[in-house]
Amino acid sequence: MGVPAADHTLRILSLLAQSRMPMPASMIAAELGLPRSTVYHLLATMQEHGYVMHLAEEKRYGLGIAAVELSSAYARHEPLARVGRLVVAKLVERTGTSGHLAVPHGRDVLYVVETRASRWMDLVSDVDVRLPMQITASGRAILAALPRAQVRALFPNAQAFVHRHPDEISSYSALREVLQQTRARGYSLEQGSVTPGLASVAAPVLDHRAWPVAAVAVTFAEDDVTEDRIPALAEAVRDAAARLSRSIHGRGGSYPSA
């Protein structure tokens, strides 16, 4: 015998996962043919458990951190990491830098593949290490590929930002500016935010809905790479991200219009 509440809950989560933008409860009810009262009740319960976020100002609902963690947990359990190891290894061989593959984990990124260039120093980003999204190139690449309303839902207030040093991004307005620059540039760039003297370039890996499920990145010593070489590194990273995107769902890894 079916369980209607469980069925309705999963249908709501599936609908929100397929949507590029958070949705009003009335639209969710209409799309699924459910009573509005039922939808509001289930959304409130899912919000309590972190599977749904309510954007009060817009009167819309989007996926919450708990749902994002579930999706990244699936990504971590092999298929993405398995294919990603080869892609990252070829990227490291092509660029002579260290390469990484990271997946979203709440407001953090979790590193699932790490390949070091020869004679390379130790890095903070290692397999199973988590770092705040807004300070890493990988995290910024993922955030820039999300709908703006979803980014706002992830960072609703100042308390959502982790502060490691005074110059770090600590407000939504500052994050929004960085992400706008990232979209315009076509790749994310982080210089010294994670480790002084090191910089990283990253690009998103997109699933069949153009939703970012991971990011490919390279890290290099700023003294070893001139500014004019960064675009070439970025091209290699974007190629690797597009290759990985196509291997999982047939889509390239560039920033979609939001």
C-alpha cells in the first residue's frame, strides 16, 4: 500500500530539483495537482528538516542544504569521482599544476579527487577536506552556475559566512559581485583566499538540468604563473569540466543564463 504523504513529499522534491528557480507553493500545487493546504504542510515539514528553503521576500521555495547534501553524497559515491580521476589526471598532465574535483556540501565544497603536480607542496585541499564555498575557486564556480535566488537561499544572512581573515567575503552583496565577475569571465579565480601565495581557477560540472554538481579546478603558485597565462589555464579547466559534464549527462560545462 502506498503512503500518500511520502509520495507527495518526493514529488515536491523532484519538482524543485528539476526547476532552475525556486517556486511559489501555489505553482507547486498546480504542477502536481495537489491541494494547496497539503503542499504548505509538507513544505513546512521539509523546511524544518532542511530539505527546503523558504525565500520569504519572494514567497518561493527552493531546495535546502539537506537536499543538496544528499545530491552531493550521490556524486561522491563513485560515478562522478571515478570518471573525474582520469579527467583531472589529464588536466594536471596538460597544465603542470595540481588539479581537483570538488562537490557541493551544504555551504562548503568537499574535495573528492586530488591530483598533485610533481614536486608540489602540500595543499589544504585534499580528499574529504571541506572548505567554505565562497573562499574557494571551486565553490565560486558552483555558486555562479546556480540560479541567483538559490544562492540567496544558501546565504540568507551574515551568519551564513565563515570568517577566516578580514579581507574574506562576508556579505551577500560582496559574494554577488564576485559571482557576477565569474559569470562574465567564464571561470572562477581565487587568489590567496585559501592559502597566501597560491591561486586557483575552476569551472563547473553540469548535470542534465544544467545544475552544477561539481567543479574542476587547478591550483598554482602565483609567482610561477604570469597573469597572461591564466586564460590558457582557464581554457584547459573549462575543457576538462565540459568533458566531465558530457561524460555524465551529455552537457558542456559553461555558465548557463539564469
